Amino acid sequence: MKYKSIINELTNHEKASLLTGKDFWTTLSIDRLGIRSIVVSDGPTGLRKISDSDNLGIGKSIPATCFPTSSALSMSWNKELCEKVGDALAKEARELDVDIILGPGLNIKRNPLCGRNFEYYSEDPYLTGTLASKLVSGIQENGIGSCIKHFALNNQEYNRLTSSSNASKRTMREIYLTAFEMVIRNANPVSIMSSYNMINGTHSNENEYLLKEVLRKDFGYTGLVMSDWGGSNDRLKGVFASSDLEMPNCKYGIEEVEEALNNGSLDSKYVDECIERILSLRERLDKMVKPKEELNYIDQNDIVYKAALETMVLLKNENKALPLKDNERVCVIGSFAMKPRFQGAGSSLVNPIMTSNILELIGRYNLDYVGYNEGYSRYKHNSNKYLKAATKLAEKSDTILLFLGLDEKKESEGYDRVDMKLPENQINLFNNLKALGKKIVVVIEAGSALELKPILDADAIFLTNLSGQASSDAILDLLTGKVSPSGKLTETYSMSYEDVNTKDNFLKPSNNNYKEGIYVGYRYYDTFNVPVLYPFGYGLSYSSFEYKDLKLSKDKASFTIKNTGLKEAQEIAELYISKKESSVSRPKRELKGFVKVNLPPGEEKEVEILFDEYTFRVYDSLSDKFQIEDGEYEIQIGASLNDIRLKDKVNIEGVKLDKRLDDTYDLSDEEFYKFIDIKPAQGLNFIKKNRIEVTLNTTLSELRYSRSLIGRLMSFYIRHFLREGEGFPVRAIAKFGGFTERKLEGFLVLLNGKFFKGLKLFLSKNRK
């Protein structure tokens, strides 16, 4: 061990204390040994640095630049842009004395209702891994550490600390772990955050298969693993599985580790290995550090603006409704124009240092602007009190710029969406305005896929995503044609939620069974010929492009793209592979590369997409490793998944694979558990009618069944007034509340109906 001499100087209490936070946002320092604290901050879309006096992290954060969400940034398909955003994030972190940015999130969009989808890149692992690698490189090359998250299979918010994501090894390796593998190999992040959920019945933070077998052994990761906040279930098992740091500070966790070290029930070598990685992290951060520069927030905002231009997607443009023409007579209707929604909510919520809105900016453009109306109530979705005034305003215009979207309460960490629909009052407004016979351009501000069939009669549909604090500037520059849209979808827009294949195995309280296997997102719709509204990789431009001259070798594909339109524009070309003759169940096609190129009118450029170690591999369940299957592959080059322009075949050398069963789609739950060889997580255990034995993993919502009136009242308050906290278990409350072992013991006794005994334990001194 490199730090053996320092570790030998530590007492068991100091060792145990080093394995948890000093407080909510910093790690422990030990001055006598030269061990300094590390400061971490939420930051996937901008720094959410909390003031030092706010130990619980619930106050308003220090003002910072709000960048596009990961979901929005992915729709740029621009690797260099992601690196620039990472660089800008690092500059701001350095200004605010932050050592590690907690982000980005790499989880796959398994289901469109996941409340945190705006924080995640895509439904595709290759795209996620490629873009996130660049963002992490941008952060770390500028002297700040990155903590990628949430490792792994964190695909719903409901009961996220106690439910189990159950999947086969092939499903995990190909879909849910590939992006993490790519970022680790390409960018070597200084830290990784384990997810809240269980995987195949074992909590992620203590899951030996996930942390030891996959992360440490197969990925070769030697960096630090930290828990999500309150996400550590059994600290001793976490240490054994090589989870190094429990966050935030957990008093009873310190006591557990110290006691286990003292009585020998925990081998000190596992603790020492964790401390070795903690000390290595500090040394690595010290070597990375760069001197502060004077931070220009105008320059930071300019980066947000340039990024926002590339993250927005033009979905429909009937009869060239866009771009808007000079002196076009327009009105603006919709709450999101006045109060734009450009970020998500929860731990990624940034206190933006500057903002603007459409109404403040529209006067700068050569348009005949006739006015604004709110159009609908943003939060009371059955209210139509603005309808008459909105219609009257629209009658004065030739074109209606109608701003629709999801409000801040619809998309947030902590809970999932209940449907994919736009609010009913917004759809009603659209129908009333459409009846006027005016041109309608719908601008949608949302961070996740929606059902758009009710507004398909619009002349143009423009998806802004959650593109950061300068989004209003970008929207108007794109609508007026100053810049051509170049974003493309990184998640499928289905016809309706009924067409989503994961709907029956989502939002389960105990076991979410990933029986769909590898058929997530476009892999499902495309393979099983399910019609969609807008496919993966789709997005319109104000120009047009020709693809030609595909040339293939065993190492790359090269081809030429020509701008055949009248406007300078960027085009994204996507490379998919297909193998029709295979011993393994495969999707019809899979994304394995992409390139974005800017071209003036009439110009053409030869581009190339290199094949890499991820291009042809498949996870072989028999040999339990990735293999390249021998044979013929079709290389397809497209403007989207459903718009393939060029294709040819190439023979790839590999191994012969035996035929095997990999599909679990039609299995019953019992057959599925047997197939992946697990015991399902157990749900509530009622000891008598409507009453349960409260445990560390009983959630605040489930306390409604507590034998204690206090527990039931606590649950009522949380469920009806603080909706986002109802999924937290008792152990998380104990961690955030600074409970000792004795206080936790007393709290559990109290919640199980023995009020006076529990209170006495809770108030007594902790046992030595």
C-alpha cells in the first residue's frame, strides 16, 4: 500500500470516521496527518453549491451558470460541445472552491415516465458513453474531479432506495453498464456514485457483483466509490464490497465500523483498502488542481447559448412554416414564454446567475409583434380562464407562437411522472386556437418524451428541451432562421404510453423486472415493428443533405455529405450495425457511431466513423464475457433510425457462438427469477391487519401501516405535503438526522408502538 505509513497512524475511530462525510458536502480532514477535506457539489447542469451554514442542503444555492441538462445536451450529438461545457463547469467549480462535481448521470432511459430522465442522456448506451466521456474529460482536464452516477440501473424514482432492479447479466452489460464502462476507460473519472436501488435483490452500494466483479475487476477501476446521499444500507457489507465513502456524515455508520474493527468481525484490510483509495483521490485531485482564473459569467452564458442552439429539435415544419419571415405578424401565447422552463428540479436545480425570456427579447427581431397572453394556468390544469383573451389576441395575428410544456412539479428527482400527456388545458387551448385557421408554431419546453398526437395539427413543432439559462435567446434565433436547427432526438417519441414495452414492469414497489432485456427504446420499436411518432435520431433542418460514396474497411466507414439546400447548416450522420444471421438474439440495428458536420450551401465533405471495441461485440451469456461473433455485418448510415441513406456489408472475424436462449420477454415473474437465478426482494410483511414491523428499510410512505400513531402521522404529513420525501426509508432519516446507534434503536422501537421505551432509548446516552 502506498499510504501504509499514514494508515498505520490512524486509530480505529479515525479509520471509521474517514469512511463517511464530515458533513453534508465535505469529507473528513485529519490535520495531524496532513489529510485535507474534499468539497463536493451537485452539478450535472451547473453548480448547486450550498452555503456552509446549510448542513442539510435544503436552502437556495449560490448563484451559478445553468447549463443544458444532459438530456438536452445529448440531442446536440456534438462531442466537442460536451467537452466545452465540461470545461466551463470546471471553471465555475474552481471559482466556488469545489473539488468534485457530482455528475453526470449515465442511466439509460428505460421508461419515459422516470422522473429523472432529464438528467440522463439517452435510451442508447453508446451515445451516452461517448458524450459523457467528453463532458468528464472537459471537467477533469480543467483541474476538477467528476463523479459519474448512478451506478447502476437507477431507472425509476418510486421507492428508489428500497426497490430492486432485476435483470440478466447480458441486459446489464449491454444496456445499463456499457456507458459507465466507456466513461471509465475513456475519461477515468476520479469517483463513482452508487445508486440507491437494489440490483437483483442486493443494494448497489454493497453489491459484490457490481462493485468487485464488474467495476474493479472487469473495468479495472481503481478510483473511489461513494454512496448516494443516504443510500448506504449495510455499511459493513459496503466496505467489504469496496464502497469507500458513505455520504453524508453518518454517526451510527462510524460506530458500526469502529465496533466491528475493535471486535474483529470486520477484517481491517477492507477498511484499509477503502482508506487507500480515499487518500489516493486526495493526491490525484491535488495533482490536477489549476490556479483560479477570473471568471467571466458573460462568457459562461455565451457557452450556454451556443450549446442551446444545438440541443433543440425541429420535429415538424409543414409548408416551411419556419423560419419566421421578416415582418411576420406574430403573437406569443403561453406561460412558458414569460417564465421559461430551462432546467429540471431536485438535486440538479441551479440558482441561475442570469436569465431572459421571450417577451424581453422578441422586440430585437424583425417581426410584427402584437402581444402576449398567458393562455392557461401553469399549475391548475383544469383552468381555462385565459382562453377568451388568448383567442382575441390570436385573431390579431397571422402566426401564433404557442409555448407549451411540463411544469416544474411534473419532472423532478424524487418522483416519477404519472403519464406522458401535455396538460389538458394546454391541449384545449391549442384546439381553440387551431379553429381560427391561423398558422400555429408550437414550442415545447420539457425534459422527457411526450404524447404529441393531440397537437400534431400544428404547422410546426419545435422541441426546446431543458437547454439552460440562455434558452430563450436560442429559441428566437432558431425560429427566425438566424441559425438552422441541428438537434436530433436521443429518445423515441412513441405514439402513446400504451406502446411502451416497459410499462407493465415499471413503478413496482419491490421488484422491477427487466424482462424486456436488451429491447429498450428504439431497439424494441424497431425490432418489433411498432410504429412511432418520431424515431430515435430524428430532427429536421432548414436545409437538406445528400449522402453518397460509402466506403467500408475493417476499421472504419467513410462517406460524403453534401448540403443540397440554400442555408448553412449542421447535419448529424448516424452509423448503425445489423447482423441478420446470428446465434444470439439481436436488435434489428444498433447505434455504433455518429458524426456532426457543418456545411455551407452546395459544399460537401468526406467524413469517417471509426469502428472501436464496442462496435461489433455482444455479451455472451455462456462464456460470461463480451465476444465478437464471426460473420457478415451490414453497416447502415442514416439521417435517423428510420431514414437510412447508405448501406453495405463487411465481414468481421470473430468466434462462432452456439445458439442460446437470451430472451426473457414472455417469461412469468417466477420463470424470470429462475432464469436470472435470484430471489426476489420482499415487499411489506403485515404482522396483522394494516400493521407492519417497521425496519430500517420501511419508507416514510409505508409508515402509514406503523403501530405507532407518531409514525402514521409522520407518513400522512410526508405524503400529503412533502411528496418528494415519501420514498425515503427510516435509515435515510437516521443518517440525515445525525442519529447514533442508540438513537436509531430507540427510533425503531418508538415506531413499532412502544412509545415510552423507544423515547427513553432515544434520549439516553449512547452505549460505549
